[in-house]
Amino acid sequence: MPPAAPALAATVALLRERLGARRPRTAVLLGSGWGSFAPRLSDAVELPYADLPAFPRLGVVGHAGRLIAGRLGAVELIVLAGREHAYEHGRADAMAGAIATLAALGVLLLVQTNAAGSLDAAMPPGAVMLVRDHLNLVQQSPLVGTQGDTRFIDMTAAYDPALCNQALAAARGAGLALHEGVYAWVLGPQFETPAEIRMLALLGARAVGMSTVPETILARHAGLRVLAFSLITNMAAGLQQQALSHAHTLAAAEATGAGAVDLLATVLQALEP
Ligand code: HPA
């Protein structure tokens, strides 16, 4: 459900007060494995989602719900540590209130992160993929129920091409590997079958995961630019021997997240939005 107007207004008012003179223009949404990014912020102000009426109440292990405002070098950021997933209740608009809050605070760029399975042996666990485009295989939209012509948003360049190129250049300049490809959104919470993964490969997907796409749609609808990074935690179903599990995803993300976080920090400090 989109947030009720009073909940959104109360959330924005509280955050304006807590942010004081800070004017962050970039927000970073941290998915599984990316949690060690948050401690890199200096002068941090932190609020649990539970204090923010327009934000979701989170349940899944490994997805803490905290908003942190702080600085990375010279860049003011709002970091959202934790997202609610559509697989928890079947609704794609779980993060509508959070994204609406960012837009109301004047945020112009949403940088998303997630954990994903890889469909390409050349992109093994530990690799990071810049999302160039997505497949919304769930065929749900967080905009169902919104009104007006603005709901018919153009998704041609959903992942901002100019910022993608800056991200690639920044990674290259720092000698850090950054892959690129199409991210396929599946609802979950079950992992895919090998036949589903073969289908996704035929459709052009290079990574598969259970998040990000709804928030990209919400952010584009709110006029934000979007970048997204997938941390590869496993080869997708049928492409590795080991059975897939949430515990394995979290453990793999934990083991390789530091490199991904270095890359994210490098890119964020190089972007010129
Ligand atoms: N499939 C779907 N979501 C995922 C995967 C996967 O293989 N790995 C991490 N998130």
C-alpha cells in the first residue's frame, strides 16, 4: 500500500528535524551482504525504521531496518539498511513509503544494492554486477493503484546510462572489477528450478534475485535517478553442485561483501550526478 499521507508527512518532518542542515542528494539502499557499508559513514545519525511511520517493519534475518544519515568523504548520504521484500506478502509496493520519503527530502539518486545468483560462469560468487537493465518476471508493479498520467513511466533508461558509465570508469580507475548485465526479478521466496534458470538465460538475464525492481520503478516514478549493484553470492540453480539456501546466501555475502563495499564507496565518491 502507498503510505497514508499523515504517515509520510510525519516521517518527513521527523527526518528533516534530525537531518538539520544536511542536504543529502544520494540515498543508498543496502541489501544482503552490503551491511558493512553503513559503519563507513562519519557524523552518522541513525534511526530505526520502527520510528518512521512510512517505513516498513522488517522480519527477515539479515535485513535490519535502519536509516543512517552521514558522510562518506565529502558526499552526504542517506543509507537505508534493509528492505521489505514482495515475497513476504505478495505486494510489490512494500518500499513505497521509504522511496516517497527520500523524494520528499530532496534525494535525487537512489543507489541500490542486492545479493543475486549468477547465470554466467564468468561472473562467479564474490563478483559485483552493475545492473544495466531488468526483467520484471513477477509482472507486478508497485504503481498499481496510483493515479494520473505520471504512472505511465518510461523505463527505457531506468538504470541511468550516464551514471552507469561513471560507475564503470570509477571502478576501472581504481582497478576494481565491475561486471554489467541484466537483472531478473523473481518473487521467491523459493529459489529457482534449473529449468527456470535456463529460461532466464535465454531471456538475456545475467543475474537473478528477489528484490530491487519494485524500488527502481518507485524511484523512477518519483523522479529519482537509479543505479544498482548485485553482489553475486552463488551460481544460479543447476549451475553449481551445492543446494541453495538463504543461510548460504548470507554466509557468502558476508564472506565477500567487503570487496563489494570498497567498490561501492569508490563509485559513490566519484559520481557527479
Ligand atoms: N536466486 C534468487 N535470488 C537470489 C539468489 C538466487 O540464486 N542468490 C541470491 N539471491
